[in-house]
Amino acid sequence: MTQNRHILLVYSKGDDQQTESGINGWVTTFYKYFSLLLSQITKDEPEIKLIEANKCTTSHLENALAVLVVITPSLIDQIRFSNMLGGWAQLLKESSNLEADGISRIFKILKTPFDADGHLPELADIISYEMYYVDVETGEAKEFRRYFGMEAERGYWMKMVDIAYDITHLLTVSTKSNKKTEKKIANRDKTVYLASTGIDLLIQRDIIKRELRRHGYDVLPSYTLPKSEEDLINSVKEDLTKCRLSIHLIGEDYGYKLSGSEKSVVDIQNSIAQEYTETMVAYNQKSSDPKLFSRLIWLSPDLKNVSERQRLFIEDIKGGAAKLEEAEVLQIQLQELKSIIKEELLTGGRLAFKQREISGYVEENVAIDKKIIYLITDKEDEVYCKGLKDYLSKSGYKVLSPAFEGDLADIRYIHNENLKRCDGSIIFYGNTTNDWIHTKLSDLLKAPGLGRYKPLQAKAIYLTGKKNIDIDYFVKNKTLVLGNNGDFVPEHLDPFIAKLKD
């Protein structure tokens, strides 16, 4: 089947009413902005035809490269068009022409929440583009009326950019060949499972999905999730076998529940991914051809109003991840998460470390009967904290130090492992800066999110030389301030040692 290069935008007249002040209707505004955006991305001016549903014919659908449908109750009421669209989609499926290089030719646009799949079951597997936002305070979904500002930038425009890039890809594919599109064979190493989230993290999930796709990764699921728990479980299991990595974003919202299920979709996906990870670990232990698979579970650093149900769910996630080196729980900023995802996919991340020696890191094969202290220093201060380090070692403590040489991924790995293993930590404040100190203290605070499951018994900063610091800041973060702005004196450590012993 050949297609023209134009795009069809179908809508119901009732969804494009002007406001009382004469401002364009929703569809006209979308059409204007989308046309401009698509021309900028493609460096071309692909034709976008705007047509009302009651005037649309099968010929219009067949002659378009892509069809964008603004699906609302008003459009569904156009019975002739609804039946025509469903029948055409079914024919495309049967002839393997619904997708081109993994991208659907039909785009479901939702300007408000609506169960489109219940009315157009032939389109149920196609992902919807939700062009509305959810008020995080009330949980109410709202239609965009203002198209500029933070909410619009993170929701409306980001979704529009996604649509534009997908259509650009369709244009590229159609230019290369007009032959029947062969089903794309997925590359497991370039495929990621990105689980559903609660409503509070929809934007963050979109950001991660967008970045993965821009870097050439396929993101699953690439369809609307099944409505029954049994079908969902089967689809998650099947998708995970195609993936190198699964990512789970956990916030304050537990997520929506399927009909007849006590568990949310977020919970079900996590449980299946946990089971699959355990299966892969067992397989790789016996196989001569192991397949890397790992999980990253991100806990939002902004968790505040967490229900008891969600708290128990988070504890269950942490407990499951603690059993496996292939699963990592992170409670860090989103930007840091993106870097870790990139590292995990490009280098093998934590799993790669198991297959090679890491300079500066020795894994303990036996239990240590000493308390472990992580002495965090800047490279410039390594020599100046020698007296402090020697004293702690002679006092019967095992002292860990950061790495300063080697690959950046190795240095990060050693730092995180030290944060997870230590019983107490001292940040040495010598020739460094306040910002550096605050960053390292932040690392200690987020250590539970890196997979630390025993409490940190004591933490402190040790000052040498005259320093201007905000004492209240450290008191607030339950951090001892030691050193008295002078040279090292063993007695300065007494409060820290006392807490460590307690």
C-alpha cells in the first residue's frame, strides 16, 4: 500500500468552539501550533489537512500517510465516522500496514480524559497522546486553555513534540521505500521496559521515554495496556523478554487499579519485573551465554504525602531489590537518574563491574567484625587527612576512602558502594568548598535510595583551618561538626565515636 505524504487531522466540530472572547477553538489552536512545529522539525512543509469527522471519507483515510484523530464523546457520536475508522484500522492490522517501523499510522489525541478504547476497540492497542494535565493537588484532569507556562511546556508541548517526531519518522520511512513495511525486528540491547506510573509522575515518565527514544532505544510497552489482570501479566512478561533494562518510577500515587484487582498496574508491573529479574539471575548463573538484564527503581526525592498503602508498597520494593544485585533503588534527582540509565545501557552499569576488576575497590568476601567508617575527602585533601585516617584505623575501625583515579563510572561505583557499606561517615572539610561539602552530605542523605538498608549510625564533617559554615544547616541534617577549625586532635572525634558505639 502506498500513501501520500500529507497528514490528516480529523475532529468533531463541537470540539473546536471559539471562546466568548474570540480565541480560537482547541482543534484550530492545535492545528496551528502543530503545523509550525512539524515544519521546524522536518525542515520541510508537509501538508496537514484539517477535516471534520462528518465530512471524512474512506478515501481521505487511505490517502494519508498518518491520521491524527481528536477522540472525544462528540466525535464518537459521529457514528458513521466511528464505524469507518474502526473498520479501516482493522483492515490495516490484517494487512500489516497499521505500523511503519514500529510507529502507528493512527494517532489517538485526547484533549480530555476519555475511554476511547471502549468505543473504538480496533484502536485499543494504539497508545493515546493525552493532551491535558492533571492538577496534582486535586487529582482533577483539566483541558489546556493557556498554552504557555510551565504546565503547558511540560505537558501539552512535550506531547506535541512526541507526535511531531513520530510523524517525521514516518515521513522518513515512506521516503526510503513505498514497499510493504516489514515488521521491525527488535534489538534486545536497544529495548527498554518503562513501567507505568501514578499520576504524579506522568511528566517524569514522558521525559525518560522521550530521551530514550531520541537516543535510538525502543520503549515498551508500545501499546495501550490490557484491561484485565491476567492479560496484563502476560503482556508484561512477554515485553520483558525483549528488554535489556526495566525502569520503574515510584511516587506518592499508588496508581490505578484494574477492574477486579486489589493491586495497581504499577504494583503488578513491579512484581512481574521482580520475578523476571530473579529468573534471569538463575538463568545467567547456569548459562554459557548470559543475557544482561537489570532493573532501576526510582523513588521520587519529593515524597511527602505518602499513604500507608504506598509506604508498604515502597518497603516491599526495597526489600525485593535488596535480594538482587541486578536491581537498584535510587532516590535521586531526575537528571542524575537519566545519567545512570545512560550508563546502564551503554556500559552495562553495575552488571559490568561483576565481570571485570575495578581499580581501587576490593569486595569483602567475609563478614567484617569491625565498624566501617567512610572518610569522604576531596583529592586535594587526601594527604591532609592522613592523621585522621591513621587514628581511626589504629582505633580498630575499617576506614574506606573514595577513588580518585580511573574511569568515572568506576569512581561512582566505589563511592556508592562505600555509602552503602559504612556504619558511619566523616566528610573532611579542608581545601574544598561549601558546595562540595553540601553535595557529599546530600550523597549521605540519599544513600538509602542507592540500596542502603542499615541505618547510618553517625555522620559528621571535620573542619581544618578557619571555615565559615552554617551550623544550623548541619544540625538540621543531624550532622556533627567536629575539628574546632584547627589541626587534627583525636579528642575532637569523641562525639562521633560515642554515636558509632551506641
